[in-house]
Amino acid sequence: MPRSLRSARGGKPDTSGKQGQPKSRGRSLAELAVIVGVAIGLAYLVQALIVKPYKIPSGSMEPTLEVGQRVLVDRIGRGSPEVGDIVVFHPPQGAVHEVCGAVAQPPHTVTFGKAPCSQPVPEPASTNFIKRIVAGPGEWIYVKEGHAYTAKSEAGPFKREHDPYIRPCGTSPECDFLTPIKVPAGHWFMMGDNRGRSDDSRFWGPVPTNWIVGVAFATYWPPDRIGTL
């Protein structure tokens, strides 16, 4: 078939362009639709797999993060999380009721002034929490006046965390868990920066690595709080 269509009345090629324009517009609209669809798909893919936004639901991370503030979380990560990272994670089942206890340790509530929870309930909840990692796998930890003290062995020496970012605990009873516990292998001990008003690992135990969703690395709302973490 010849590449140039001929008019019905003459024998000359139709050069008016009247037949080609609708096809050109239709093709352009189709290409635009594909581009928009791909862009939207990539945006969802990035959010689902790489970076995800989260809204701070409570005051447990004040003064670092305020209620309603929004953060970006790296879901791929830099490898293993580190002490000092602010992370989004799934807490253990029963965390909202401050239940502590693994399979070999029946669920119970911890006693203020004694040991923090050393083993979580073994099933994760579907909700998300955001806290700061204060101790890593194999470390020993106790809490005094809201400050985390850690060591490589039970014999110490224990070193207080460098924590200028926290809101002091005051006289709240959850400020003191003075009997050291060992963080299990593959687990991380989480605490909120608002030490007197945070539901965290003191009450329901360290969190397994595979329950961590990602590391919060920046804030993007409100505008006056934009920055890195």
C-alpha cells in the first residue's frame, strides 16, 4: 500500500492535513495519559517501597517532633538501624495496654523502679509507633530519671546516653527502671523523647529488626519545622 493516500477526485496526494490532525491530537492525548499514569504509578511505588510520609499522632516524641508534624521515612534504609535513629515500627501486640512478656515469660505489667520489660509479646501489632532507638542488640540497659544507661556487659561500666533532645522525666514513676536487662539479639530498645509521657520499650519490651518499617530522616510539615532528623 502506498504511504501517501490519494484523493478520490484527483490523483494527487492529500496535503490538506485535515485527516491527519485528529489522529495527531488523539495520539498526543494518549501519550499524555500514559505519561501521567506512569508518573502516578512511580509516585505510589516510591511511597510504598522507598519513602513514606507519616503524621505524628501523639506527644511522645516532643520536643523533637510535635503532634501533627509530618516526617519522611526511608523504607529501604542504610542497612541495619543504629542507636540514636528515630524509627517507625510495629509495636508488639498489647503495647497499648503496656503488656510485657514472651512465650517463656507470661504476659504481665512491669513494676516501676525495677527492671524494664526484657521480652516483647511475640506478635506485632498492625499499628505504627515512632520512637528513638536507645540501645541495640546485646547491650545492657537501665533507666534512671528518664535517662538511658547502657553497657556492653552486665558488669558495666554503664554510660548515660547523650540526650539533649529529650523532655526531662520529672517525678513521673516511669522515670526509673533501675535493674539492668539485656536487649536480645536482633532487637532494639525504643524510647520516646518525652520521657515522662511515652509508651515505649520500658513497658512492652525491645522490638525485633523485622518489625521496623524504616528510619525517619526529615520533616516536611509544618513549613517552619522543615529539616533533617
